[in-house]
Amino acid sequence: MLIPVYVLLLLVMFVLPFFSVDEYSIREHTLSELGAQGAPHAWAMNLVFGALGLASVADGWPRLPGLWFHRLALLLFGLALVFVAIFQHAPIPADAPVSAREDEWHSNFSGLVGMSFVAFAVASAFGSSGRGRSLGPAAGAFAMAMSFLIFSVPDYAGVWQRLMFGVSFAWLILVFWARPTSWPRRPPSVSRVMGPAISGVDLKKTDRNHHSAGDDPVGDALKAAQRPAAPTR
């Protein structure tokens, strides 16, 4: 489920800027500003945010049996992404109408997305298995570094955030698909696995029962002749 949403993310974050406000720059502006209040086609970016959150939980939850801290961090990550889609960023044009309260909630949930992702990435190195677990701390450190660059080098904020989203969700896909799902699978029925063996045993038993005493007089006579004679007094 996460893979097609990831492909959609790549398309939206590189194509939608050409249909957004004139001031939008891939280099300078973030994905949140693609889905900003009043932005053209903002619904597309916000739909991707929400789908990423839901798909991450749907794919990851059944692959983390018994790992409740991992599941909690993943659930917070997914829900925060959904709320990032609901509460939208302030618009880019300075003269556009804005809801400062909505922008504040967007920022709060964006921060929760980052914190919960780092917590999940670091925790993945412990108590879990799979090819991507050793890369968890590196993925968390990379996300933190990109977040730092967004605020310290804002002229390239769009580049840093696109790198962060691209690498982070690629790592999630690696982790989830390297682990088998924990959903119980229907075991093969005994009749399918043991059918031939049971049938063979039953046939042998039936065959032996058919050759009970009295059914084969010649064989019974030979067996009687081979028995030692009873001692006489």
C-alpha cells in the first residue's frame, strides 16, 4: 500500500509546483506550502500527506508484532501526517487571507511527524529484524539533519525537505517489506499434508484385516507347521 503512495508523492512534489502559485519555487518552498491555505490544487498535496500516514500504519503495524513502542511511534507518525493534511500551512503570498491558528496547528503536527519518525527509526535498531533495521539510526539522523538545514539554510528548504521525504519513506518501504507480515496465515489442512500417508496406512491396515485367520488356509497351515510342538509329558 505504501509503495504506490510513495510513487504518487514523487509525482506530486515535482509536478504540482508547476501548477501552484507563481511565487512557488521547488528550491525554496516546502511541500507544506504546496498544500497551503488557498493554494491552487492544494488538495492534491494534502491528499498525499494523509495517504502517506494511513499507508505507513497499514503496512507497518502487522509487521511489528509485540513491539508496542515501535507501533506507538508509527501510529503517532501516521496520525500526525493526517492532521498535517487537515490543518494547512499559511499561504505564500503575503497579501493572501490566512488562518494563523490553522498554520500553528500545522506546525505543531509537522513537528510531531519529525519526532515520531526519529523515535521509530532509532527504535527499529532494537527488537526488530530485517535488512533495514541497521539503517534506522542513520535514517533518523538524516531526517534530523535535513530538518536542521530547512531552518538554517531556508533558501534551499524545498530541496532539503524533498530529500528528507524521499529518503525517509524509501527506508520505511525497505523496513516493512523486509519483514514478513504477522497476520496469521491459514495452515495447510492435515488431510492435504497427511492424506497420502494416512491413505496408505489405512490400506495396509485394511489389507491385513482382510487376511485374518481363516481367510488364507494355506498360509495358516504353513504357520502352524512352523510353530514348535508342545512338550509331551
